[in-house]
Amino acid sequence: MEIYKNLSDPNSKEFEQLLNNQLSKIKLTEGTIVEGKINKITDKFVFLFIDGLKSEPVLDINELKALGQESKIVVGGKIPVLIERIEDKNGEVVVSANKAQKIKGWDKLVEAYEKKEPIMGKIISKCKGGCIVEHIETKSLMFLPGSQISDKPLKDISHLMNEPQKFALIKLDKVRGNACVSRREIISSFKKEDKAKIIEKYKVGDIIKNAEVKGYSSFGCFFNANNELDVLVHLQEISYSRVNHPDEVFNIGEKHDLKVITVDKEKLQVGCSVKQLSPDPFEHIENYELNKVYKAKVVKLMDFGAFCELEPGLTTLLHSSELSWSKKSLSAKKMFKIGEEIDCVITEIDKEKRRVAISHKLAKENPYEVFEKKYPVNTEVNAEVVSKNEYSLFVKVEELEIDAFLHCNDLTYLNNGEEELTKYKIGDKLKVKVLEIKTPEQKIRVGLRQTKPDPLDWFKDKKVNQTITVKIISTDNKGLIVRPEGCEMDFDIKKSQIAINAADARPSRFTGGERIDCAISEIDLKKRKVVLSIRLLEEIEKKEALEKYGSEGSGKNLPFSSLSEDLKKKDGKK
């Protein structure tokens, strides 16, 4: 190797000339695809030997693995690569295995397109307007428009995903590198003679065993018969019961027996039926009675209820509103399992419309009727707070799975109902009184304050204009807050009701804790209204004094608050 150290040495120049002469015999140009032989392998890189190149090209080992060429990563293995640069700024060769594969793949697609030959691929994902198809041989990606997936409408193509199958190339754009394929064209390309031979096998009345559900449409369900022919079961031939969509009855991949009902040799179509394999249950629908309990099998669960089978072929909807007496938003998916047998009551039979309505809750005793028998109005019961809103509580009454309504105004006699409501939380235990039961409407109203003595009962033996003694609780600019002696309820005396003389109608004249007399101005226990007035008491006393001592003009011109005492003194002097 010493002769290469001095490039000016004649021996070095001679060797360089021989090497260049040898390389000149191998013509390599940028943009060509050549095979490189693996000379060396490290953890990250693969070193190649390519005839005609001065240096060893290097490939990232992950690039080869991504291309599925792990088996070729051995010393001596050959890798096709694209020569991108004979010599870059660092004097190194730049090659790409990925680009080489894409170019080769494109060449194969062009060849298939020109020869009008089908290619093998698989649908790997969905995209806007269609699907992405991967060419199995070259891993090239192609676009499959939604209209080209099948010759029949398919809402579900899950059975086609990742399955190797034939596709026809319908468009190539080398400039943009786009390829468009069609599965529909392959399906449609079957010779009519071949399909006619298949159709000849089928006759009206034949039974097709284990036909597989392949797809849905709004008008029916598509089945694959004997792995050779797609047949249609119209929506009306699925069940004797009403079916809005095939997915209410069938799942993709399920297998069912079919009966051939039509064979159209011109259109090359075979029509089948599922329901005709079983007797029409509506022929003996009169055997079922209204309001009687029957066993029903849950066959399908939906957001709005469950489809239940009274007998094979007789399927009806159990709506979510008919699941429970008490729980209005109950989900059938959480309540039942497919295949479970449940008790149901038939609530309606319409033979002409072929409709049967059922209820699960009616198969159980009405808890509101049970409640009414066990806890009539005015009964006190134990309850637990289960929910609350801005104006009320909902309580669960003992062991019964029904909620009773407790309005905030029925919480207390003393305080503001809305303020009192804030004191309660979910889980609180209460003793309440049943106030109202509306069984048809499924409503129960209870009260808490009704379990305690009513402070207004203190006024039962009182009359309007009667004098009572009250204690002043507090004062403000609006008037007085007072409490009658022996009563637990507070009442307002408005400023206008303090005195006859406006100058004396000052709340500040009074202090808290002071005891004074006043008169009852109004009593309406039904409306829970009691009005107290000091002014009324003064008016009553004034009237009595005038009746006893003469006209108002004969007395002194004094505030009326002291008139009674002055009159008494005058009477004593006499």
C-alpha cells in the first residue's frame, strides 16, 4: 500500500491509469438500476460492491427491512439499487433500494396496464372517496374509488380488507406517479356464460345451506351462496316481523339457510328468502292473548331498546320506555344480554299491520300500586335523598325502587324553602309524610314539614282584632320582626302598621327583646297568611276610649300612644 501514499510516484500513476481503463469498460450512469453485492454488514449499515464503481455504496439496514428484504441481508446477497449519484461532493456513491423498488414496481404496473392484465393486491385502508390498495408484488400503493369496489352497493367492506384479490388497472399517471384500480371491473369481467352455468344449478324451492352474510343495503341483505354466487334477500323476505334495516337481524359473517324464490336467467339473478323456511307465526297469532305474560328471547340490543323473539320468526321491539317503571333512561344494553329469556306482556296485536307490541315492566307488579296500598296518603315513611335540583329533592322510599317528589316549600314551616333546600345532600335520611299519590301518572309527593307541628296552629283559636303579646326579635327601616309568645314562628310588622301617627311610625322606637301588644289584622290559615298590626290595636283602643269618654275634641291633643293612660288618669280623678 506504500505506492499509493505518493501520488506523484510513477508507479501510482500507472496503477491509476490501469484502474480507470478497467472502470471505463463498465458504463454506469446515474438513474440506472443495478444489482449490488453485499460485502459487509454492521448494526446500522450494509456495504455493497458494484462493478464499475470506485467506492462501496452504503445502505441503511432499516431501509431494506422496511422493504421486506430481511432475507437478503447476508454477505453475498444481491440487492437491486438505483444509482442517484456517481460521485457526490464527498466523492461517495449515492444509491437507493427504495427508489429502485418503486421504479421496478411502476414498470410492472405499466406492463400490466398495457397488456390489460389483472394484478394482485389487497385493500389496506379507507380514505376519502375510496380505499388504498397495495400491490402485493412491488408494495406500490394505488387508489380504489368507492364506485369501483363492487358491482353492488356495499355499506360494509370489512370482509374485503387485507384479503389478496385481483384488481384491474384503469388509469396510470407516470408524471404524478398515480395509479387507479378497479375491483368492480374484475367482478363484472366474469363471462356471462360462466355465470349462466352457475345460475342453471339453482331452481325455485331449492334450499341453500350456510350462505354467508356479505353486506347490507337499504332494500335487503347480500349473501354468498356456495362460494360461487351472490344472492339477495329482500327486506320483506328477512322476517315475518317488521324489519327496518337488515342490520337489525343479521351480522356480517353470519351464516344462514336460504330458500330460492326467484331465478332470473336473463338478468342472471337469484332471489332468496329467510322467512319462508319457517311457518308464518301470524297464522296463529290469535293463540297469543293481550295483557298475558310470555317468555321472549333477546336477539338484538339497540340504543332505543331490544328486539325480542316470542317464537322463531316472530320478532318484536321492546322499547326502552317499557323496560322499567321507575328508571326512565334505562339502557337495554346494560340490562339484558343476547340470548337471555325475559318476561314480557303483550300490549297490542295488529294482524293486518303484522305488529306485536310488548312490555317488560308490565310483567312486574306496578310499584306505584304497591306503594299506594302500603303507604296511603298521610302515612309517615322513611326515605333517603337520591337527587336534588334547584327547587326540590327526590327521595327513595324504603325498599321500593321508586322516587318521590319533595318540593322545597314542604321542607319547613319557618324558613325560606329555597334556603332550607341548601342544607340537604344526597344520602341524607329523612322521615316524610305522603301528601299525594297519582298512580296513573306515576307521581308521588311527600313533605317533611308535615311530620312536625305547624306553628300556625297557634292561631287556630285566635280571631281578627284580637290583642296578643309579641316579643321583638329585630328591627330595621322596613319595620319589626316579632314572635308571639308561645309560637315558634316569626312575623313582620310593617312600618306603616306601627302607629296611627306617621311621626310615631318609627321602628327605631323599639329595641330587640322588648315585649309589646299588637292586634291580629288578618288570619287565613289555608293560605298560611297572618298579619299583625300595632296601629290596629291603637285604632281599637281609640275607638273604645271615644265610646267611653266622649268625642275626640274633648281630650288633650296628645300622641295617641299615651291617650289610654291619660284617659285612665282622668277617669281616676273623677
